[in-house]
Amino acid sequence: MAGNSFGHIFKLTSFGESHGPAIGGIIDGCPSGLVIDFEFIRREMEKRRPVSSQHSSSRLEADTVEFLSGIFEGKSTGAPIGFIINNTDVKSEDYLHLKETYRPSHADFTYEAKYGFRDYRGGGRASARETAVRVVGGAIAKLLIGQKGMQVSAYVSQIGNVKLTTPYGELDLENTIHSEVKCPDKKISAQMESLIKETKLEGDTLGGEIFCVVKNVPSGLGEPVFDKVEAELAKAIMSINAVKGFEIGSGFKSICMKGSEHNDLFEIKNGKVVTLSNFSGGVLGGISNGQDIYFKTAFKPVATIMKEQASVNKFGENVILQGKGRHDVCVVPRAVPIVEAMTAMVLADLYLRSLSSKIT
Amino acid sequence: MAGNSFGHIFKLTSFGESHGPAIGGIIDGCPSGLVIDFEFIRREMEKRRPVSSQHSSSRLEADTVEFLSGIFEGKSTGAPIGFIINNTDVKSEDYLHLKETYRPSHADFTYEAKYGFRDYRGGGRASARETAVRVVGGAIAKLLIGQKGMQVSAYVSQIGNVKLTTPYGELDLENTIHSEVKCPDKKISAQMESLIKETKLEGDTLGGEIFCVVKNVPSGLGEPVFDKVEAELAKAIMSINAVKGFEIGSGFKSICMKGSEHNDLFEIKNGKVVTLSNFSGGVLGGISNGQDIYFKTAFKPVATIMKEQASVNKFGENVILQGKGRHDVCVVPRAVPIVEAMTAMVLADLYLRSLSSKIT
Amino acid sequence: MAGNSFGHIFKLTSFGESHGPAIGGIIDGCPSGLVIDFEFIRREMEKRRPVSSQHSSSRLEADTVEFLSGIFEGKSTGAPIGFIINNTDVKSEDYLHLKETYRPSHADFTYEAKYGFRDYRGGGRASARETAVRVVGGAIAKLLIGQKGMQVSAYVSQIGNVKLTTPYGELDLENTIHSEVKCPDKKISAQMESLIKETKLEGDTLGGEIFCVVKNVPSGLGEPVFDKVEAELAKAIMSINAVKGFEIGSGFKSICMKGSEHNDLFEIKNGKVVTLSNFSGGVLGGISNGQDIYFKTAFKPVATIMKEQASVNKFGENVILQGKGRHDVCVVPRAVPIVEAMTAMVLADLYLRSLSSKIT
Amino acid sequence: MAGNSFGHIFKLTSFGESHGPAIGGIIDGCPSGLVIDFEFIRREMEKRRPVSSQHSSSRLEADTVEFLSGIFEGKSTGAPIGFIINNTDVKSEDYLHLKETYRPSHADFTYEAKYGFRDYRGGGRASARETAVRVVGGAIAKLLIGQKGMQVSAYVSQIGNVKLTTPYGELDLENTIHSEVKCPDKKISAQMESLIKETKLEGDTLGGEIFCVVKNVPSGLGEPVFDKVEAELAKAIMSINAVKGFEIGSGFKSICMKGSEHNDLFEIKNGKVVTLSNFSGGVLGGISNGQDIYFKTAFKPVATIMKEQASVNKFGENVILQGKGRHDVCVVPRAVPIVEAMTAMVLADLYLRSLSSKIT
């Protein structure tokens, strides 16, 4: 039983390899009557473009989404939304030397272990190329939850050891889009760009952290006991290539807090139940409580480096591997729209699931 | 669409409230012919018992599992395995004062927001009581994956600021079971117990961290691109009450590592492809690579404290809340078998899913 | 991947063998706030009792449903509804002689082929005993769809060659409950009872047909292109033991009709779009059109006969089998509540699914 | 929760409207290593072409399948198989007059009731055009189950009142492909063709029956208690446009049979357990017994007729409708590959599901 569908009611099924003719997907379960803002979708796709400080040799895809169904006269019809994105800038010959070699910390070996053989061109299905499909699903999901006022914002909060420590509430998140590295703080942005340039010269790569917040979430989303908000978000985020960690609210910091410090006290504000602090990250018992949902996620450094590495091939021989092809020093800025997309799909799905929670 | 089932092929569906007549579940998809070791299951359930240093006032359940179906002559038949655990030590009157009050950092408010009303007795469905059902599912899963040699071991690696820093490979994990706080290091164990006693006197509570490792995992488990090993594990673990974070392999530490440091180089050992390091935590591209799978998870401090707290009630009034009832200072030791259970179910499910990966 | 769950949002998971300690199930996805009428559920269970003209030697179960969760102060809470029904009248020794023999047209051989061994007592999981669990699920589903006015009524329209030809619209369906054989026509009922008595003397068994109609179905239920109303109903009904056929609306008769005869013309009646005829059986394009949904289903004769039959055993030997145990001549009257239950669950599920069809 | 996916492990998700740019789908869960015979798939698609005796005005699609992923060097890779079929012969203007009118026995009214508005061009999602996607899924499924020797053969057994009564065992099913009306008997074929021509002149339409048999099914497929072979087949077949009935084995005829007549006696033949008759249609207790699985299905007459019909429009007005556009007199011959496709997908799915039935 394969795993290329995401979501229960709002469901994205994805296909496509890095160097095939096209990638694409089907969104099933989008309610009818949603106005589809194609310009918005185009801008979301744009966000996946590489960082200019590193992109000289990087793949440049136009990433034009072609919608094939489920939309009529500018609105979703309730039928499945099928779409494709052509792979236009494919240089498969770059990968011929990897046909029989397992790159360290890549999926070459495991795909072959699982499936017996693999499409070795550009990482095949394991390429981050597939995340473009997620961004399309996320864009539609954002339009859907946007109708209920929900808003998803992610940004880069750390690259290597350059860390943004300002709390999200004190940042102007509108700045994220203007930053090459998708960090809303100009000064930290510049430091991150410098670090990327420097690391590029070393032929090495960097990891980072993305922070994400969802505002205006209604209380009552989340399906205990297994499909809690944080469980669904964790799955969504940990399914993104290179992610190694996820924490919601206080996260790992909660370990050293006492209950009396960590508890978010309730109060009534403008007739609504709110909390004075938000260590929980907007979820209690797996259900949203109406406060901001926020979380952090860790990305490991890019596995493809421009240095020699010892490795093995499929014949059980030792080989020396030299990094080739087009690769980013740091993918974290490009992962911002993907984190947002996965988050939006989780919330769209949980919102639609919540419609049958109560007798109406 | 509710969320009380876990898994795709090996699937546990759970029911039950803290103060109802019984909790229980159905395991569907366990293959036939598995020898059911009832004594092993009993011991797994035993692990959920409270820590003696804190348990004076805690609920003591015998937690005897009554199997009702799916087992014949000591083996699974392939039919669904139904089971119940009676709730024998129920003191609902302890909770009457909470009928209309929302406890801070509890699920009272969110359940009411979602469902319109709630079973307020003992936390109802949001009680950690439901995790006993998970342990039963996990015990059967352990027996199943045990047939393939896989072994799941979790232990407490931190309580409050008392942290075990020894790498898991240098610990004797057999010691975990003998530790009151489920920490395999005797000295750290003692420190943790002291901290618990001390915090109990303060009327406060503690969080902690659990470390988990799975050994002898065959390569090839995991279903990209959404149901990657780490994604399924993250969902499983983040669905446990009080969990705020999850990291696999290098986790959040990977952020500050370079690619050249983080890459796990392959080599051939005894004719098998292995890695020299294991920062990936046993997964590449979402698929197990045959190395140990290991992860950490953060538990927030228990929400019920024995101190006065300001809160609100369902009528929108401010109230002062005094902690009552039977509660633990730190639930992390009791969560060890739950972490193991969820992990075992993920691996059982991914193992069964992998059976249709290749033409045979 | 086993198959003991039914439904997508309103979902019943079932367990239990004929001669185990209990059967039971979990209903997940029932919205909160539904008033649970326990007396109604008791009456639904009652309908499964055997026909008196044949029941002298039949198993008599009290079939008391014990609800264990998901209901509080008389209403569903949104949590899973767990329940068990004890097996009280079990005579396993009746089946010892079948331990190694495959009864003709029973599931003995196929369960053994599939699972390697089987619980041979009373048919194990293949026994019609499991349908009691469906009736519980169906009773809750009826309460749910009853809130929207929907009403499910099934009756026996044929036993052997005794056939009720009066259209359902001309029958008083209130009479069904008072008929031993669950046929709303008194005269035909008497003929059916005679036929059963007669056939009992022969040691033989009978098949039959059940007709089912759902009234007051809102238009808009059904999920094309695969989960059409008729597809979901067909699956539901064909999953009942002994069912060999299903037809909706004009069914097999439609084969000989011309389009001009078969088309149901629309007209406006009291401001609503209705049809002049209803050959479609209330569905167009897989979606309910607001007219009655009606269908027929065929039950084969009971496989256990009181005559000698040639068969084989698990050692590949020929054996002569003599019918023993407690069995019905005709199970069709007892299947009426099961057909209703499955139908109600399909409609409850499709109703809840429809809540996310349109942007609201 | 929408319904555009079919299957559990071998899963087809479908998209596309009659008059959009393309239709297509994603097959997820096809095991890796399956040799993809593109010429075979082309021939399967060919079978959907219209009957020459009626096709003068019918739509002619080349129906070339473009595979976009999941296949590498001629074999399935285990990744999802995405594909599209362009809509090349679209005449949307033919449908402008139907924008606001509900055609009798079409899905116009119900789609609008469900979704609020509809893509009225050519029936939109409700068009039989979507079945081309099913044929692609079925072709891959046939290749998969073909590896285990299973073979699916369907043919037209009745059109209007012209009925083929010869049992399938006495027919040469190789002849089906050569018959314009997909009936393996030449004489009956000719009668069917005459009837179609005649009915075309009347401006009327015809229904029919399709018979389907699956040979060489291993025993042990099917997942009780809800996902029995016959339940899954019934859902699959009843999800095809215009299907009104399904019966397996003895079907509705079983109603009038006695148990002593209907029971299929076992015997040992060449060391294997076989049955002397096959009224069960190859399933016992919902699990295949190794005998042929066979069933029949009823198709209603085509709804679009070339005669005047009274109807209503969306404004609640009476209108007179004159049939226009390109339509078949009888779609049953074109439905043969669709019945085969759905059947093959059910068996592929149940086969893959069976791989985890037993401990291995």
C-alpha cells in the first residue's frame, strides 16, 4: 500500500519524477463554489524558485500549472481538480554516472532496496521536484481556509548557526517574501545570504529551521485521539524531504518547564475564551483552541556536496563520488512555501472533517 | 470524520472514556498464525503503572485485557481482535467540581467547543486512560515485528533538567525496566526520582523526554512521498497526550551541521551495505536503510497541578481552580510503553504495507 | 488489509465470532448531540429473532447490547461508540464434528485457504452472528438520518416461489413487523409460513428476496464517480451473508425497456423538481434526486440442510456429511433488519460526506 | 468527502470532464517490476470505440494514453503511475442549449442539487467519458493479475429482448472481440445489430446485459466481513454509468432453489478441492474458492433519445426537450471493457490485500 495521497476529505494525490515528462496531481474533495485565483497560485509557485545567491547552476523551471479539470467558470465544481506541471529543464545526462552508485544520505540505496530498481535520473520520485505538486494543493487549500479567515505564514528562522531569535509576534511577516532567504528580518537575512555564499565556495551545504504560524484558526479543529492537530501537522511536515524535527508550541523547551509555568491560563476577552500565554501552540487535547497555531521544523543540510565522498555501488564495490549536477547550498528558503502548503492542506482537511462533528 | 483508528493495514480502532464502564479496541489486519503471548501482553500493560515515588494518590488499575475475538488456540486467526479493559477504580465524584470549569492546558474547553458538550468525568475521552488501548495494540504489533527480528526500546532520557547524555549505544537498555522512572542509568534514575519527590512537595509537575530506538529494521520499509517512516512515526508519537516535539536522527541538531559532516557514508560490511554514521536515524528518502531507527520526543509538564490557578467556566465567568483528584507529578515514565506501542504499530503497518511493494 | 470496517465518515468496525465470549463493534464518526433511544435499539435487535415456524431448535440469544463509551447523559458525545453483545447460548460441541470437514457452500474451505486455519465453532467469523453488530450500527444510523426525515423500510417480497407482486406504494409497511416472515401482506405471509414448515419437514432450506425503500431522501447524496449511491448500497448489501444479487430501481427489467419508456420525466410539483415515474430508483448519476430510493436483493437458500451430503475434509478425503446444529430453514425474514441496517449506514455516511460538498 | 478513488492497495484516482482539455488518473500501489505492455493497453482502449452500426454521429476519440510517471525502462517502478488522455473531439456548442435544462434520467439536476452549479458541457463529470480512465487502470490491473494467471472476460449477453442463453462454458470467448456488439455468438450478434439499427430509426435507445467471468482465481481472495469479493465487485460494477443490477453466481435465480439443489458439493480432483457445480459463482463466505468467478450486470437504456420529451429547467419552468448531440443507441458493447477493467482492478486490489493475510 503506497503513500502518494495526503489528507482524508481534502485529499491530494501526487505523481511524477524529477526527469519524467511531467509531474502533477489530483485534488479530490475540494468543495464546489470556491473561486480559484490563478494569479495567487502562480505567485505561490514562484516562491519555490532558488535563492539568487546560490542559483547560478540551479535548475530553473517555469513551473506553470496546467489545470485539467474540476474548475468551471473560475470556480471549483466539486469534481476532482487534475493538474500537471511539465518538466522543461531536464538534463538527465547529468545523472548517468549515478546509475549504479548510491549517493550518501540520498534515497538511491533505499529505493533500490524497496523496489528492486529505480529511476536514477535526478533522484526520480525522491527528488524535491515532487514538492511543486504540494504547493499547488496548498494553494487551493489556502484559498479554501482563507474563506474562514485562516492565514498561514512560514519563514526561515535559522540557517546554519545564523538564528533569528525575535518572537514571531514582533516581526513583520510581510517582509518574508522580499527576502532572498525568506527571513522577515533584514539584518539576519543578510547574514544568512553571506553564510550561503561562503558555504558555496567551500563546496559544502547548510541546514536550517522554518517557523510557521497559522492565525485565525477557529476552535474545534482536530480529531482525537489519533488525528490530533499536532499529529496531522507533524506527519505533513515530516513528510517533506530533509526534515528531521518538528515541535509545536513550547516544543522541546517544555521539558524543563514546570506545570505552573507552562499552563496557559484562560480568561474572558471580549466575550471569548482566550489564553494569557500560548505554550500549547494553539492546541489542547489535539483540538484547536482558537489561539495561533505555531510550530518549528528542522531541515538537515543538503546531501549533495561538491566534495569527494567515499561510497559504494550496487555491485558492492567501494567508489569515490564527486558531486555533480545542479544543486542548492541550502534548500530551506525554497521549503517555506512547501511548509505553508502542507500546513494549509492539514487545516483544510481538518476544517472539512469538523463539519460532521456535531449534529446540526 | 473522526480519528479513532490508527494504521492502514495493521489498524487499531480505539474507544473508551476515563470513567465509563470499559475502554477497548479492535485490531484489524493482524495476519493469521501469529502466536499470541498473553504473558508478554500482561507485562506490557504492567509498564503503564505509576511511579512509586508519586503514586500514593494515583489511580491503580489492574488493566487486565480481556480478548473477545480473533484468537483461537493461542494464535491470531486473521479475524479482527476485539478486546476490552474494564475501568475498575473510577471515582467520578472527584470530577463533579469540573463539570462547568475549563482547566488550564486541559482539553475541557476544546472538547466543548468541538462537540457542544462533554463527558467531564476524569477527562473523558481526552484522558490518558485511552493509551492503555494503544499498549495492547502495540503488544500485538511487537509480537508481529518480533517475528522479523525487529525490537523496539524506549527509555526516559530526561525529566525536568535532569538529563541522560550517554548515547544509547553505550547503555544497557535491559536496565530500563528495573528503573522506577524508566531510565536505564542508575545514577540519573536516582536524580530523577529525587526531582519528582521534590516537585511533588511543591505541588508542581514535570515534563521530560523519551528516547526510542528500533533495531534490526529491514531496509525497504516506508511509503513515499507522504507516508515516509519519519512521517508516520511523527504522527504516531505526536498523537500521544502531552507530546510537544519529535525529532529523528540528528533532529534539530542537524540545523547547524554542514552536509559534509552530516552525510552518512556508505560502506560494505559482511557483504551488506551499511553506513559509517547514522545521523539520518535509519531512514533515507523516507525508507528504512537497515540501520537503527531512533528518535526523541518531548513531553510537556502535567497540566494538573496542586496549586491555585485562575481560569474560566462555561458561563464566561472567572473562577479560581484548586487541583484535586489523583494525578502524577510526571507521566513521562508511564509514557515509555506508549511510545514503544505506537512505534511498534507504525513498523508493523509499514512492514505489512511493504509486502506489496514489489512483484513477487 | 482486512475488511472489518464499513463506511467512511460514519464508520462501523466489527469484531467477533459465533462462539467466542462476545461480539461487538465501534461506531466512529457519529456526530455529537444525537439522542440515543435505547428502547429503539432494543427493538431493532429484537427483529433478528428467528421465525417461530422454524425456531424450535434455533439459537436464542437475548442479544442485549452493552454500550461502553461515546454516550453521555443520553446523547452521543462525538467519541467512538464501543459496544459488545455477549454470546450466551453457545453450544460449541455441536460443531466438533466439523473441525476437519468442509461443509458445502459454507466458508470452511475458503477461510482455511485464506488464513491457514480457522475457528470452526459455529462458523466462527463467517457466521451470520456477526450481523447483530451491523444492526447496532444501523440503529444508530437510523436515529441519525431520522433527524433529517429519512426512513428505511425493508420487507420480505419472496420466499422460494411465493412472491409478493403488489408494488410497495400500495402496501402498508407498518404490517411488516407483525408478520412472522416479515412480509407486509397477510395472505402471502401465511403462504410463506406454510412453505417454510413444509420445507422444514423435507430437511431442506429456502432462499428469498428482500425489498427495501428509503423515503424522504434529500437530493444531493452520493459521491461520483466511484462512490455513487447505488455502488455504496450494492457493496453494503452484497456484504451480507447469502446475498447473491442486487438491483436498484428498474434493475434487470431495464434491459428490455426502451429509453423512451425508461426515462423518468421531470415536472415541477409544489415548487419542487420531481419525476413522474421512478425507474431510476431515486438516483441519477449516482446522486439522490429526492425521490424514493428502492432496491431488491436476492438471498440464496441456507447452506446447512438436514440431509446427507457428499463432501471432503482437510486431509483430502471424501466424507459424508449429515446436517446438525441449530439452523433456520429460511433466514430471509431475519435478514430484513440487516438490510435496513446496512442501508441506514450507507445513507448516514453519504449524508455526513455531503456536508463538505459545497462551500458554505 | 468525495469519491474519485477506487481500491485500497491498487488504487485508481480519476479526474476529468467530458469537455475539458483532458481526462486522466493516477494509479498508486502498483508493485514495482511489472512489465508494462503498451500495445496491450492501446488495444484495451480501442475496445471502447463505438459500434459501427450506430457510430455515424458519435464522438471519435483517438484515446491515446500518455503516461507521465511511474514507468521506467518498460517496467513499473513502484511510484504512482500518472497518465492523461486528451479530449480532442470536443464540440461544446452542442450542449449550450442544455445549460439551464435538466435532461430526464441524466445527472444534470442532481449535480446541480449537490454542487450548486455544474459544468454542463457534454455531461461534465457525469459523462461516460470518465470511464476511459477506468480502462487504463484496468489494463494495468490485468497485467498484474495476469502474472498470477487470472483472466477476465466479459461479453454482451443481451441487448433489449435479444438474449444469448448459451452458458459461458460453451462459448468461444475469443469471438467477442470480433463482434461489433461484443457478443461471442455470431447469430445473436447479428440479431443485436439489427435491433440497434431498427431502434436508431425510431430515435429510441436500448439497454442490455453484460456477463463477466474470471478464470484461474486463486482461492483465498476477499476480505470479510465487509469487503467480500462479491461486495467489492458489486460496488465496482454498480459505479459504472447506467448499471441497474448485479448478480453473482446463481443470482436472483437462487431465490427459487432449495438448499439441496443450490449447494456446490466439494470433491477432490487432481489433489485439489473443487466443486461439482458453481452456483456460488466462485465465492464462499466472501472469499474466492478457486472456481470461476462469474456475474451479470444490467444496463438501462441510454437516456438521450432523439424524441421530444417534457422536462423542466433550473428556473422551475416546463420545457420541451429535443435530443441533440452525438449519442449511442446502445452503450452496452462499449461497456464491456469497462466491466472488465473494474473487475480486474477489484481482483488486483484483493490479490495485493491478500499478501498480508497470513504470517509468512
